[in-house]
Amino acid sequence: MADVIAFAMGNFTLTFLVLGMIAALIAVASNGRSFTRANLAEALLAYFILFSVAISFFYNFVFHVFFGELAASFIGWADSPFQAEVGYASLGFAVIGLIAFKGNCMLRLAAILGPAMFQWGAAVGHIHDMMATGNMAPGNAGIMLYSDILLPIIGLALLWFKRSTDAACSASAMASDSVRG
């Protein structure tokens, strides 16, 4: 059991993705309305943002700010003051994810794009570190690396799915929302 918990906590991005998908399916099954693509799209996107952005980045905040030395060793790096900076950036993403959980499509786009830039940049850094130093630590390679690349793609795909089922999320509606402020 300890190994399962260690795997879940060490690969928290995968853990929160799976929990978010389970929560979305439970929400769709228990909402009392008929099952539609629109309901499914809304639940998948909302719970992806809640779990894979808000909760996951809050977990990252706690890990980097309060357990910086442990976080650094998990990545295969030396502890540094930058641990706190990564943590506080993660807190910002967590807050916007929480706000976007039930927000409009523009807010949800922002909640996916901001972390996407961070995650894709982190992936580049991890790949460079792997090639330059051979660092294959669990926090530098493996599930963490794949999630840095794939989670933003999953988020954008879910936003597209939502957009395809909801006129309020159409490109023209999103553009007029951004003009109105």
C-alpha cells in the first residue's frame, strides 16, 4: 500500500488527471439531466480544470514552497531559492484554475494556456537536462515529463470539445467576450 501511495503522490499529475475524469463521470451520471455531449463536455472540462490545474498546481505550490529540498531531489536538482518561485507561480495557476472551474470559456482558456506555457517550458528544460547530464530522476523524466507535454494538449482538446457543443464558447462568442471585457 505504501508503494501505491508513493506512486500516486510522486506522479500527482497523473493521479489528479484520473481523479478529475472520475469526478466528471460521476457528475454526469448524477446530475439528473439526460446524458448529452454538451453535459459530458462541460463536466470533463470543468473537472479537468479543477483537478489538473487548480488542485495539481496547489499541490505543486505546497511541495515546492514547504518541501523545496524534497522537491528538488525528486527532480534530481540541488535545492535553490527558485523552488519558492516555482511554488508561487504554481499558486497563481491554482487560483485561476479554481476560479475557472465554473467560469466562462475565455477564463477557462486562460486557465489552460498559462499553465501550458509553464509546462511546455518545463518539458524543454527537463529534456535538456536529460540530454546534458543524463538526469533520469522521476521528477525530471517519466510520467512527469509526459504530463508536462500532454496535459496542456488534453486541456485544449477538452476546451475544443466544449466549444463544439456550446454556442457560448464559439470562436465569435469568445472574441466578442474579449472585446466587451
